[in-house]
Amino acid sequence: MSTVVKTPHQVYPAREFDVERVRGDFPVLHQKVHGKPLVYLDNAATTQKPLAVIEAIDHYYRHDNSNIHRGVHTLSERATEAYEKVRLAAQKFLNAADSKEIIFVRGTTEAINLVAQTYGRKNVGSGDEILITALEHHSNIVPWQLLCEEKGAKLRVAPINDRGELLLEEFEKLLSPKTKIVAVGHLSNALGTINPVGEIVRMAHARNIPVLVDGAQAAPRMKVDLQALDCDFYAVSGHKMYGPTGIGVLYGKARLLEAMPPYQGGGDMIASVTFEKTVYNRLPYKFEAGTPNIADTIGLGAAIEYLNELGLDEIEKHEAELLAYATRKVEAIPGVRIVGTAKEKAGVLSFVMEDIHPHDIGTILDSEGIAVRTGHHCAQPVMQRFNIPATARASFGLYNTREEVDALVAGIHKVREVMG
Amino acid sequence: MSELRELYQEVILEHSKKPRNYRALETANHKAEGYNPLCGDHFTIYVDLQDGAIKDIGFQGSGCAISKASASMMTQSLKGKTTAEAEELFTKFHDVVTGHAEGNEENLGKLAVFAGVSEFPLRVKCATLAWHALNAALKGEQEAVSSE
């Protein structure tokens, strides 16, 4: 009999970034699609999971499954410890000041809705404004529209240029005493643009306006330092950073979180309940009503550990080289136009082909085993800005290779051949 | 590759590049939009319906090769047909592209070229978008319909 908490993931020594070795960590990559080796280039939609993540979830259900924060028995204690360890890992990963500022949610979408429905409902009123950018994903548009509709507030949108870069001067002009919150993406899922979030936070804070940053695409691609960035809220999705679906993190500054009403009521978010009065639990539990997604939180912990082990700097470097190589190769193909050519860019290569609809591109690439996303990428206003219905999008992950980019290029030539 | 060739047959590619009846009908008394939010395909179907028969039909919009060719060939095959005949043809077409029936010249005429779609389940909604819009137009529905 043992009372020792077995951690499902081991500590590995730091190692050189070796993409072939890294690929060995991802079982799903080693398969054929339509008789061709799978080339997975849809990482902005969701990333594949390393064995460490799959095994952490498996281990939890096989050995530690129990409800957390309440049992006095051994399994509950183990589950609670494993769950809370991930909060500390997430705090460290994002460099938040305090672990109570880390709220577990279903994903970025829920994180933004949480802020809109708690901070937003409390602080936004009739005639007020919420400022976003023209680069946003629907998940950073619609929650604010719902709030505006309810409160009679107005959604303002800072424009972008033809390269897909935010016009910072225009953004600053839109900040006014009416602006109650700014919500911006860190890295555009449709175009790959990296927004100047540091500048945005500085400009907004100079006017005492809080800033929410949608970090879904940035967190797996670059080192995020929340204390340096100084934003007020930051949202990430586990499944876009090599972790499971159904788990994400909302970071909020403690001062703001303390003053916000709860999002949902239920178990775990209370300190005491009587029919006359309920006292809410302290942070972060005030925002985690009900039994949380324990298994996937533990899976997220394994993903964070995996990213730490490879090093975000190494991953960023690898993906930057890959994107530069792919951009060079793809833009050289006649009849292909890259959409989104920002100077500061990562991970995403969106393109269109004259006379060929992205949907046809997607089907033909798939027949070559190449998975790309085609469509509006949940960013219809971005498509409207460029006057196109859709793009084909290749998005890179830490396990992609130059050979896979070459396969993409050959696939695009095939598209031209089939479509005539 | 052969499945891909079945999908992108010459006739389909030709129609997608040079769609027939690609115009807004001034005489249209029925009209509806078809929209596929997933891929952004968007068509408007115009019908001039006289005494229960399709006297003239046209369409406009944008979409992938399959959806555009399907709209083009649909308009060609429906001119002069009654609404009941149009509905019957849609049922047959739907059964073929979803793999529930064999497609051949006898039951579908020229539309049999779309039989290859059944090997690509994700593209069924592209092939049927214009037909759904036509259905809505004939029923006089004003809202944009979706093939989702």
C-alpha cells in the first residue's frame, strides 16, 4: 500500500528540438489518409495530442478518479492535488502573479463569455462602448454583441490595413471615456497577424480601460508573460496547445475578479448556503461552479509540461522558420495569393487561388492526405474586409516539417491540374 | 485520383467556369437565397413561375465548383418543368448524391455527372445548395435557406 501521489507525467531533461523525435510523441501523425502519409496542417483549429497527454488522462481514470475539494479519502486527495497542481503549472506557464487568478473554463469561448457576463454586465451600461478589432474570431465578437444588445451599448471595431495589421492610431482614436472594455486577439487565427498587445494595453490603461486578450492562438506559439503584458484578462484553450478539448484557462487580475459577480451558481463556488443568504467561495473557486473537468485539466497539465520541456522559444523558432519557408514556396506558385501579410506574423498561412474556390482546394488537398482548413475560419468580418468568401488555411504546429510544406506545395499544383 | 476525377468531371468544371442562366431574372415572381455558412457559398435563385410551371429560371452568387455547376445544371434541367416535376427531380438527385440510389442518364439525365459526389459526403451540401434554395423559392419562403 502506498500513500504517495503518483504523478502521471515524469520530468524529462531538457533536450534539443528535434522535429523527427517530436513527431514520435504524437501517435495520430503516423497514419495514411487516402493512401498518402497524413500531413496535418490544421493546427489553428486544433492541435494533436502527445502521448504524455493521452497517458495522463488514462492514468487519472485508471488510478485516481474521484471528485475534488470535498472527500477526505485518498483518491479524492490525489485527484485534488493533481488538479490544483495544474493551476500552479498554468500560472507559471503564463507568468501570472497568483494562482488564484487562474480560472479553469471550457475554453477561450467560455472565458470571454464569462468576462462579458460578469465584468461586462456589471460595468457596461447604456451608451457605453466596447472596442474590439477587425481581426477578431467570432468568439471575441458575439459575446460582446450579446452584452451590447442587453445593455444598449455599442460595439466599436478598430480597422486593419491590407496586410491584415491593426491600425494602431485608429485604434487609439476609438478609445473614449465611453469605452468600458477593450477585447483583442493576440494572434489572428484567420491571418496569423500578431497584434501589438503591449501597446494596446498601454494605450487603454492610460485611460483606465481594462483589456481582455484572446490568447487561443498565441499560447501554443509564443512565450506569454502576463505580468509583463499587464492585460487584465487573458483567455486560452487547452486543445489548441496540445492538450484536450473542453478545458481552458481564464486569467484575470485578482482585483477585478474579486469585484466581479459569479458566472454560474452551484457547488464548489460557495462558502456557505442558507435559503436566506449564500456566501461565495474565495478565488478562484467562485468562478468554478460544479464538478469541473478534472481529467482534461490533468491532461492540460501534461500538455503544459510537454511544452515547457520542448521550450516555447524553440517551438517559436521552429514554426517561424517553417512559416517563412512555406510563405516563400507558396507565394511563388502562379495564381496563388497569400491573404494576411503582416510583418509580425506566426503559425498561419491563409491563401486563395484565382478562379478556384477554397472548398475545392480543401477536397483535392485532402485526397493527397493534406489536412487544411477552408472557409471563413469563424472570422467572417475578416473575409469581408478582404472581399473574399473564404480562404484555404495551412496552420503549423511544433511537429510540422519542411517536407510537409513541400507536400503542400505539390498538392497546390495538383489542385491546379485537377481544376484546369 | 479516380474518385477525384469522378467528382471534378469535365462537364462540372466547364459549368463552374461558364455557368448557364447566370442572371437575375427581371420577370421573377419567386426568389430565394441559399447560403452555406460553413464555406460561404451563397446563391440567389430566381424563378418565373407561370401556371405551376417554371417558365424561366436564373441564378447568381458565388461558391465552389460543385455548388456553382450544380446550380447551373439545375437551371438547365428545370426550364419548362412543373413544380411537381422539379420536386421529383430534386428527390432523385438528392438520393443519388447521398449514395442512396445509383445515378444514371435514365433517372437524372445530364445531372448524372453528380453521382461522384456520393464518395465525398462533405460535399453533398455543396451539390444540393441551389436545390434547397429552389425549394424555398417555390414555396415562397423569403428567409435565406441553408444546406446545413
